[in-house]
Amino acid sequence: MAPTEDSIIATSSPPHFVLVPLAAPGHMIPMADLALLIAERGARASLVTTPVNAARLRGVVERARHAKLPLEIVALPFPPPAAAGDEDDVVLPPGFENIDQIKDNSHFLPLFQAIHRLAGPLEAYLRAQPQARRPSCIVADWCNSWTAAVATRVGVPRLFFHGPSCFYSLCDINVATAAEHGLVPEDESEAYAVPGMPVRVEVTKATGPGFLNSPGFEAFQEEAMEAMRTADGAVVNTFLGLEEQFVACYETALGKPVWALGPFCLVNNSRQDVASRGHDESSGADLQSAVTAWLDAMEPGSVVYASFGSLARKLPGQLFEVGHGLEDSGKPFLWVVKESEVASPEAQAWLDALETRTAGRGLVVRGWAPQLAILAHGAVGGFVTHCGWNSVIESMAHGVPVVTWPHFADQFLNEKLVVDVLGAGVSVGAAVAPVKLFDDEAVLVLRGDVARAVSELMGDGEAAEERRKKAREFGERAHRAVEKGGSSYENLTRLIQIFGENGRSPQGNLKL
Ligand code: UDP
């Protein structure tokens, strides 16, 4: 959408927001949506990343150019390996700039170390901006704590963007405080109630995991917590009609403003917007047409969509349980399988056989699927999700209830929110996180669990109707939140006004 006179916010000078996403699809996609939201309201938005990631944002650039939006992608060169004898023992393969390219768990730490070395180039970029485009505010991913020192040196206010639900973020802060007071049980499997929550939330160490808490990441996590403490505020991809009490409690716990501006995904409102979202393949529009044509032939609300986000990868043992579970549920399904999951001839043959058996009621998409187009289609009545927050909020924004199968990070708490608090989901019963983020060999969920949860979600009973009704209500509230007069729309208006008027004052003097 091109900015209209009505949507553009009058400020003494349009502010310039410099957005620094973490290099992972589940972090870059919402930040790109946020950049579009900001630019559509007349403020300048620059997305700072590296060349491989910038190429993936080509669709955003095209869209901004077409609509004459003040949005640009800044591609800083990917940092070279640290000097010999320095921190990195493992050298990243060339062209590895995004977490979804990692095939070996040992590449995680070197990627984060390399990303941290973007501090110098970011500072140089900020200092090089002409007066008319002087940065007003840095919005950096929570994991990009290295931006904190840069912002201080350059004298630019900084907000952090935390990807998960506010429910998760509030639990995380409260668990950290409890841990400082020795209130978190040592035993991985012992359940305890998270203190300071407005509702009762029980977690174990194994299901309350957070970000950057793997061995080797201790310094990064500490730095991220410190950067959170020193930030000027937070931007979150949620809306008051979904999480009002948690946004309010999170704001109190943080002691700084929390700007709920979501669901960001609703900035994508045309077929083209959706086709190019999150990937740089030119085949996106063709795939979207094929998927839409298949869905068009299905009954309204009859199809269950199954996808596990951009990172989680299943080995054949677990993958086969998903496929058999969908087949055994007897419901029409649209299942997204990653190319790497069916790379072996054995997995390929198994999938071919499944497709033959379920022809007419099952569609398997290999690779990247147009998730928003699928969720927006009237034939889709449920979503089997790994509970990445983007997937959950995209589902709620489109009024689609979910089967929850959390894998790691914030996902177990996002599950609790959607099942226990919002009443819009059925749990598949995943009890623990995989030991390894990628390619864990454990088979944690069986076909019977998948079939049972899908049947419950898509069934006719009173509970299923109630979940559908709740999801529909959240969908309606989501759309109202981003319309003029809605909470997210007006929060963004205020944010832009603040930085347009006094955002250039030194850090600490902001009147947020
Ligand atoms: N996504 C998509 N197509 C796919 C897989 C993922 O469009 O085939 C998008 C999805 O819509 C969401 C993001 O990628 O915006 C995944 O983020 P999420 O937080 O759900 O999970 P993560 O990938 O971070 O685990």
C-alpha cells in the first residue's frame, strides 16, 4: 500500500528508524513487516543486514519501490573470520549468513560471533548518514545485544524487538528473577509455578527454555539481558486484543514502554505481498497459485495445515510419524516438508507412497510455502504448528485454531498461552524440547498423538466449536487493532510522533 495522506503521520521531521534483525527467518520476516508498517506511515525505515539476507528481502525492496515508500535495505559486508587464535575455533562455510543455513550444530556459535562483529560496520553506517536521514531510533532484535554499545556511542535511542509473545517474555523475566533468588528447582523435570504472573503458569526447566541458553552462549545471554535493561523500550509483535494483561505486566516488569504494534503480518494484504514474503525464489507466485487452486477445491474449514517453521528439521523417524498421523486423522491436509528432510532416497520413497495413498485429500509442499496465503484461505480450518510466535500470531490473525507441538526456545510457553489462556488450541502432548536444536534423533511425538490432536481440533464437538469461535474472535480483533483507531495503529502513530519530535535527544532524555 502506498502511504495515503490520511495514514501519514505529521511530525516536525519524519523520523528514521534503523532496524537490525537477527539473521533468522523467524526474526527477519516480522522485522521486514515492521519496516513496511513504519514506512507506510511516512517515517523512514532502513533494514540493516548482510548480503545473503538482503537478497532474500528483494520482494520488500520491490514493494517499497513500487509504492514509493521510504524504505531501504542496507547490506553490510558479512564479517570475515576472527584473526587466528581469537575466539572462533570453527570457521563458517562461505555464504553462511543465516541461522537456517546451519546444518551442523557446531556452526551456531561462530555465526553469532560473526554477527557480533557487525558492530563496527553498523556504527560507520550510522555516522555516515546525512543530516536529513540522521537515525532517530535503532530497533534491534533482542539477540543483537551488540547494538547497545553502538547506540550509546552514536547517541541514538534504542528499542529492542523481542519476537515472542509478551506472555513468554513476562515469564522469562520472572523466571530470571526467581532464579536469582534460588527459587527455580535444579531438577530438569520438576514443575514449579512462575512467580509474578497474572495467571497460574507451571513450567519445568525442560519446557521453560529461552533464547541463547545453550552451553557456550552464557556471555551472549548475559549481554542480551543487560541490553534489555539498558534499552529505551521494547517493540512487540502482538496486540492488546490478544495479550492485554501480559503486555501491561511486561511493561511493569521491564520498567519501560512496550509498544504492541502487531500483528505485523497484516501489513501484507495483496497476493503479491504474500507471495514474496520471506524468501527470494521467483517461483513463489506460481507455487501460491497452485496451492490456492488446490485449496479452492476443498470444503470451507476442512483442511488442516501442518508446518514447523523455518528452522526445526525432522529426521525420518519423526517425520514419518507426522505423515502417518495426518493420514490417520482422515482429514484433508496441506503439509510443508523441508527439502533437507526428504533428501535421502528412503525418505523420498516414503513420501511418494504417502502422497499416492492420500491423493485428493493431501497436498505436500516441499520447501518454502506461502504461509499467509494458506492461513488466509477459507478452506483452512486448523494449523499444526511448532508454536514459533510468528506462526501462532499469524494463525490467530486469520482466525485459525491450532494444534500445538512446541520444539524449543519460547515455543512451550507460546503453547501454554494459546491452549490454556486463549483457549484456541489443542496440545499434541510434546513434553520436552529436543536435545539438539537441529536434527534430534528422538521421536518425541507419535502418529497416534498427531491423529488424536488433529481429530480433536477439526472435529464437531462443543469444545472444537468453542476453539473455532475464539480463534475467529481473535482474528476480528487483530484486524481491528491494525485499522485506524485500533490499538496497534495508534501505538505506531505515537511511536512515530515521539521520534519525529524529540527522538534526536540524547539517550536517556526521551519522553516516551
Ligand atoms: N514461513 C513461511 N513459509 C514456510 C515456513 C515459514 O512463510 O514454509 C514463515 C512463517 O509465516 C513465519 C516464519 O516463516 O512468518 C516462521 O516464524 P516462526 O516464528 O513461526 O518460526 P521459526 O521459523 O522462527 O521457528
